[in-house]
Amino acid sequence: MAFPPLVTVLLLTYRHEHFIAAAVRAVLAQTYRPLEIVILEDASPDGTWEAIARELAHHHGRDDVRVIRNPRNLGFRRNTIRGLEESHGEFVVRVAGDDIAARELVERMVDVWQSDNVSLVTVNASYIDAQSKSLNRIHCHPAAQCDESFETLARDGVNTACFGVAMGFERALYDEFGWAPEYMQASDIIMPFDAYLAKGVRFIREPLVRYRAHDHNLSFSLAAERATDPVDKLIAEEHIFYLHLAHALFMDDELARLRASDPERFGPIAERIGPLLAIQKTETARKLVRARIALREFGVTRMARPSAS
């Protein structure tokens, strides 16, 4: 029987002093072996580093764990790339220092990756608050239709699988396509796009992560949902539309480049996906302009602040 592949878990953390111990315990409890765990502490100004050290002191003898403390803050993209450069797993699972992974997370992702022969796997998640209390919410309810098709991503700019709470991918995917430019901000959209161009994507409907919604990690979509002030809601939506338009333009350019470099491989995909990207660009541009007009009616001309992620 062939040996199981080495899997890398990248635990990315920044300003997670109150959450990182639970995240570390969850990663150390993973049932899959062989495992390489790399914790990347991104120069947090709080006590995140000390909290990691205290938790690891309770787990003597673990030779599969390495902690990297950046001397200065790199940000999500560069911190992830450093983790990839410092690790060796054939399959990489990226998790956040404020979430809690189920013990079988890695094992389930590897099973799907191997059985379905895909490039990327994402999972469902239940939501918790800063005190780890359930918010009675699931990313995609298991009884609902969880659309993970490439066509939906191309047409709408997102699908169910574009959920980066826990993302597992072949190292070969990164080797071929690299990491999206920093201005993209949302790797959980571009990486699935690349994976569809490679061998495909699968979404596991079982909630295998407890995703923590708190003040420091609220996405623009959650911010738009929670906003009670119409201006705050419009500002969040405006930035969402801008990001989706930027992603659509990037996808379109990338698809044209790949088609020109390898028409036999990417030509049929471009024929199928290109028209859907055109729809996304048009519809998203309309939404962006309408949001800008609505903001001006409120007397607002400022742009939304960049996402912290």
C-alpha cells in the first residue's frame, strides 16, 4: 500500500490573543498523519505570541509543529506565501488562528482530494461569536442546494466553494498558478478559479470548522448584513462590488493569457466560461455605479477602507 502523503497545515494568526489557544489545540488534535503543522504569527501587537507559547508548553514531544514569528507584519498574502515556502506537504490546508477546526478536518479533506482527484477542497462551517457561543448559522445549510459549479463562480463572482475558512489545495496548484496579486484581497475566490482551470473543486457540506465572527474579522459581506445605518451598508456593498469587478477583470485576463499559451488545454474552457465572465462584469459594474449614486445622494464620496484580510 502506498504511503499517505505528507500534509501541511498552515495556521495563520494575527491579533488572536484570546482565540489562538483553542485554534492550536484543534490543529494538534487532527486525526490525519503524516502532518506538518506550521504556525505563522504575523507580528501581532497583542499577546498572541505568548498565548501560542503557553499552549504549546502543554504538548511536549510534538516534532511535527513549527512556529514562525515574523519580525514585521507581512499581511495575509505574504504570510501565506512564506508558509508555503517554509513547508513541504503535497497537500496544504490553510486555517485561521481565530477559528476552531474539527478533529477530522484534514482527514476528510484529504479523502475528498484523493477520491475525487481535484485540486482544491473547501468545507462548510458553523458560526460562533467571540465567546465561542453558537450563532445558529451555517455557511451553506446541508439541506440547501450548495452550488459549487465553475459556471456560477464565473457568472456571479462567487459560489458555495469560495469560502476560505478552511481551504485545502494541492501544492501543484500554487506551483502552476502562484498566488493572486495583493489588490485582489480575496484568495478564496481566485484560488478556486485557478483550481477549476486545473482539476476541479469540491465543497464538503459537513460543517468541519467553527468560524468565529468578531469585530476584527468581519468580512464586508458580514458587515453589510449587520449594518443598521444605510450609509454603512452601502459603503460595504460598494467595496464588495468593486472587489468582484476587479476579480472578474483579472479572471478574464488570466483566461485570455492561458488560452493563448495553451489553446488545446484552455481553449474549450475559455469558450464556456468567457461569456459568463462578461455577464459578471456588466452586472457588477451596474451594481457598483448604483451604489456610488446612492452614496452621493447621502452626501458620501469616501471609499470603503480596505479589508484587513
